[in-house]
Amino acid sequence: MAKSLLSLLLVALVMTAVSAFGGYSPVLKTASPSQRTTPSSNLVMRARVCDLLGKKPNRQARVVTFSHKRIKKVQHVNLQWKRFFSEELNRNVRLRLSTKGIKTVNKVGSIDAAAKKFDVDLTKF
């Protein structure tokens, strides 16, 4: 009787030790929301880059404090989602443009002319 009780205690001790140190976890491990893919959802994380001009964030900027400490900061591009009507494709094209890119499209006259000037394929958008 004492041997069976001792072996039962030993098994219980081993099970708690295994579960305490990561051998077994009762919590189900699921994929994070960014890793889940469903047939209806084909979202892809994109870089913060202008689709027309290719402007990227300035990662070499610094802030100089009163005590003259220099702290690195990122100056992001002012990106806006903008829809333009493409006459060549005969449909709306939705681009992520910087404000300078929007001004460039307005200056050139149309999104087709701007895309041709900067060698951008509008069929991808």
C-alpha cells in the first residue's frame, strides 16, 4: 500500500514538474491574427513607401535635447490612400501616395501620364 501511494505521489510530482517547466501546456497554441490566412482575406503587410515616387521614411533623423543628447527618430512619409481613374485601364486605381506624389499627379495631368513618367505598372493596383 505504501509503495503504491509513494509511486502515485512520484508520478504526480513528475507531472507537475513537467507541466511547470514547459513540457506540457494545457493552453492551445493558435496562430497570431497576423499569421492567420483565410481564403477571403489576402491582406499583406506593405512597407510605408509611396507607390509612385518610392519615397521611404528617413531613419537617420535626430532629436537634440536641451542637454544636447542626440536621440534617433524616424521621420515618416505623409502617405495617403488615393483613388484615381485610369483611362488606359478604364477603371479606378487605388494607390498609397505621398502628398508630393499627389501634387505630381495633379501637375502632370493624369495618373496614366505620371505612371508612365515614373515607370509604374498600374495593373498591379
